[in-house]
Amino acid sequence: MRDIIEGPPEADAPRPPLARRLAWFIALALAGMAATGAVAYALRALLGLE
């Protein structure tokens, strides 16, 4: 069975392509902004603000 938690990559392992790394960065940044916005609107609704 494969380990659930993997260790760091080997020192000589090739890095993923730049486009893939940038796509992950952009996806995580957008997900973080969406989560922040959702929490902000939920708090506004709970406080009864418009």
C-alpha cells in the first residue's frame, strides 16, 4: 500500500513544469479569496448588515 504522507522529493528529482506550478498557485489563491469572501458575507448576514 502506498504511504499516505510522502516525504520530500529527492534532491535530483526533476521539478514539475512552470505552467503546472503556476496553475496550482493561481488555483489556491482563487480558492483562498473565495473562502474569505464566503466567510465575510456569512458574517455580514449574521450581523444583519446590508
